[in-house]
Amino acid sequence: MEKLQVLLRHPIFCNLFLLLVYVQACSNLAMASSIVKFLPGFEGPLPFELETGYIGVGESEDVQLFYAFIKSESNPQSDPLILWLDGGPGCSSFIALFFGTGPVTFEPLSFEGTLPKLVLNPYTWTKVVSIIFLDSPVGTGFSYAKTARASQSSDFLASDQAYEFIRKWLHDHPEYKSNPFYVSGISYGGIPVPILTQLISNGNEDGIEPRIDLKGYILGNPIMKVSGILNYRVPFAYGMGLISDELYESLKVSCKGEYEIIDPSNSVCLKNMQAYNEARNHIYAIFIISSCCTTDGTDLIMLVQHWANNMSVQEALHVRRETIGQWLRCNDFLPYTQNAASVVPYHANLSSKGYRSLYFVMLQWIHEGQVAGYTRTYTNKMTFATVKARNSCHVAYEFKPAECRTMLERWISYQPL
């Protein structure tokens, strides 16, 4: 025994012990995920399972992507798993988490410059699905780069890194490998979501592990980047009842279907387009699929910005100090290149492979006995759905959470809307 004690005190063994401790610490850092049981602003322990963390991607893992994972409150062993990407590019997925799809939201009336109060959201999507809210691309939310070079991003690079992220996440969470998987996003997410979905499909076909049980994707108010897309705005406005039959017929005759690049000598078309613009001046011009409304309450963005920049909140979320600068809802200063052209070929290819797709964007569907919007389903497993609202804005789930949860729950379980 004495010889053993002497041997263990030898510098070689001491150094070996320190090396093992260091390796274990590095291993823990590589996973870099933690369970969050309490959130500042929420009274008592969280009644749902929340995990936050970072996963390194890219060359030398110089890009550290932050995520928040919330386990389904129903049957997480078999319920679908959704990876959520927000818009921008550069908008944090916290917007979706706290304003409709996640299990908590802010109590607007409680804000007086102090820490905003969090309350449960009865219409959370996590009643029926598990969701990974990912801050992507790098520089979004709490995601950060270790080097200046790694801070550069683009449509294709961000999609590649999101694909690397989900493979590594599933490697660290093998219990979710067999769950039905969907990619989801809104607004500018309409660009990386189909690209990422295609990457996952290709990876499965090439036998890349872990194999992901990809079922399809979900998009809300997506940007499509289609050549001549503004030419669809007039028939869309007519189909939604925003312009009269007379104006629509006159536009068709005078403009001959060209509403984007108008001949300046065509005075009749110009006059009709002026009437059209006056009729739809509150509609997003770039979003042909538009489905939501405006808020007249407390500024929700102000609430989340104040909350997310609180030091106690960042400590509770295990945010790293390497995160540079102030948390922003949308980082408009990303060194980001929008290098993807039209994503329509991705949609066509994924459709041909049998993947399902849901677009929040026409036949009526009912929620609690009331018309909630309109839907149309096609034989290629593509579903378009609108969400009925009094006014027009950009994100449906913020202002129609019950209807949107009903929409998701029916669609995710293969039921008609």
C-alpha cells in the first residue's frame, strides 16, 4: 500500500491525473449544454424541460451556435422534433420562443422598466412537439464567432452549419434520432429552410450518420426569391378580396400581366397600378404569402430585449461571456452574403421526393366553430394555410396563437385542417 501511495504521488501520475481532468472538462465544454430549471421573471420552477447550450460548427468549430431546446409535454419519445430558424437574416429564434410557439410569453402589463414577467402560454407548440430554437446564422442572438473570419456567413454557409449543428445535436441526444423531424422557419427563413432540408435529405441518401427521420418542413410568410415574384401580387390581392373585379380586369388588360417592370409610356397601366397601391398600402409588398396582423399593446420587442440583456437572465440561460455586445432581436449588421437565388428548385425537388410541407398562407378551416383562415392541400403533400386576422403584419403565431397551434397540431398528426 505504501508503495502504491508513493507511486501515485509521482509527478508523472499527477500530470496524468490533471490531463484526465482537463480532457473531461473539454468534453463537457464540447457538449456545452445545461438544463434550466428557473428563469428570471417566471415564478417558481419551470413546469417544462428547457435545455440551453452551444454547439461548435465549421472549421476548428470557430462558430458557436446557441440553442434552446424544449421537450414536448406530451410524448417526447415519439412526438415530432422541430428545428426552428428565424428570419432576418440575423433575427433570434427567441422571438418565436417567447411570442407564440414556446411555453412561456411576456405579461405586457407588468413592464415598468423592471424585469418583465413571464407567464405560461396555453397555446405553446411544445404541447405536441419538441422544438430546438436555433440562433443562426453566426452573430444572431447569443451565437458568436471565435475569429473575424468565422463571423462571415451566407445563405449556403449558414445552411451547411445548421446541418452540421443538427447532426451533432442528435449525436449528443441519441434518444431523438428516431423521432419524426421537421425544419421550420419564418420570413427570410424561407431561404435556408428548404436548402437545409435538401442537405438533410441528401445526407440520408448518402448514408451519413446519424440518419435523420426527415418528414418535411414548415414555413411562415417565407421569402421565396422568385424572378418576377411581384407579378403575383395583383392576382393575390384579387384572390384575397383586396381589389375589385373591375380594377383586376382592367389591370390584366392594360398591364398584360406585367406588374413589376411597367412601361412608363403605358399610362393606363400606371393609373391602374396607382389604384392598386392605394388599395393595398397596408400589405407587405415582398410577402406574397401574408397571414397576420398588428399589435396595439405594449411593445413586445422592448420586453424581450430588456429581458434577454439582463445579467441574471443570461446566467440562467448559461450564456457565455464570449458573446459579444448587446443581445438584439435582429442583428442588421451581420457580415452576411445573400448568395442563394430562387429556392423554388429546392421546393420542387423535395416535393418530388415525397416530403411534406406546410406554408402559413386557400378553402376555409374552422377553429372553435369560427372561420380561422383558408387552406388548400395539393397531391404533392404541400399545404397552404392562411390565418384570418383583422389587420396585416408578418407573424401569425404572435397574434393568433390558438389558431396557429390548432393548425400545427392537425397538420403534424396528418389530419385535415
